[in-house]
Amino acid sequence: MNQRNREEVQGCGHMQSLLQRQAQGELKGIAKAYTRYHVATCPACRVAIEHMHEQIDANAPENTVSSTNG
Ligand SMILES: [Zn+2]
């Protein structure tokens, strides 16, 4: 059986915190370069960080466009 993961996609375990920080723009220097390089070469982490970007974007208070729910 094919069971799909509908949880958030996650990349490599050791990259989790780095991916989070990278998505939030908190990484600098070597760590940033390392993460960018890893993401460029690792499809799983690439997807993961894209999802993180979306999450952050959705949670950004400035971007409160289209919200007629309530
Ligand atoms: Zn990875």
C-alpha cells in the first residue's frame, strides 16, 4: 500500500534546525552557504525548505491578504 505523508515534508534529520533558520533568514556565513549547498543537492531538503517558506509566509502578519473567513 502506498501511504502518503500529508504531514509537512521534512528533509534530512540533521538539517532540520538549519533549514528552519535558513527559511527564516537567520542563517549567515558558513552555515548559510552550507545549507544552501545542501538544499541545492538534496531534493528532500529542497521540498522541506519550500514548505517552511510557505508556512512562514502564511504566518507573516504583514501578509494578511484575502481573509474573508469569519
Ligand atoms: Zn537533505
